[in-house]
Amino acid sequence: MFDIPTLHTKRLRLTALTECHFDDYASMLADVESTRWVGDGLPLDRMNAWRSLAMLAGHWQLRGFGMWAVERLSDNAFLGRVGLMRPEGWPDMELGWMLKPEHRHHGYATEASEAALDYAWRKLRAQRVISLVRNGNESSDCVAQRLGGERVDEIDFMGAATHVFAYYPPLRQRLSAVG
């Protein structure tokens, strides 16, 4: 079994998504505003939320990276999920985020995503990471831009027009990977 690392930021803990997060996770995926920009855009019932959670846990085992539960350090509240994915059919390793509605617009997605990108550069030695952001999702466009993402393409992804933002490791890491 792959040991999922725990990451810490100033305000957050990124930890393995487990059954203890399921009620909050299922509630987030049942909310139409949370699912509007992912997958087919429809909310999930509890059975399909369980399948989603199981897929995310399995992604770590199959790829050695994946999504983390985002918890606030001050009170251990579940805020959402952030992490790295590359399921079959994805164009590249993707950085993705989803927060419960009440935790949006506090900088949590950016803060957690910075930690996930740092993990991609330092531990996975990734040379590029992307974010796939559906057209019209201005909030996620802004997060991607705050993270230093460069909009490099627009594609039809899963039946929807989607912006592709690319991130690259800091210059010092690119130079050490070459040398």
C-alpha cells in the first residue's frame, strides 16, 4: 500500500481522503454549485460520492499521487479536496481543487494548491502540471492565474470547452533536472 503523505501550510493540512471525510465529501458532491464545473456537471448521490472517494484513494495506489482532503488546522474542519490527478484519458498530470461553498473565497484553494504543486516539483519531479478549467468558471481561472498558470490552450474536454493552464517548476529545479 502506498503511504499518502500529509502536507502542511500556514492554515491547512492536506491529508489522505478517508472514510472519516465521507459525510462532508458526499455533502460537497451533492451540492450543484460544487459539481457544476467538473465531470458532467451534475451533483452526485451518496453511492456515487463513495465511488468518487474510492477512485481518489485508488489513484494514489496506481499512480503514486492523487487528491488530498483539505482540513483547516485551527478546527480540523473538512474544506474540500486538492491534488494531482492523471486518470486514463487525461492529457497530462492535472492540479485540481474543489471546496465546499462556505469555504470558498478565503484563499484556501490557492494555499493548498501551492503545496500540491510544490509536491509535484520536489517529490514527483514533474516537468509540467496543468489545470483544466471549464469556460465560464472565472473563480478557478483566477486561482490558476494566482498559482502562475499560463493559459496555453482551449480544448473540448469531456464535452465542454475547457481552458488548459500550464505550470512549470521553478527555474532552479528545471536546471537541476537537466544537469
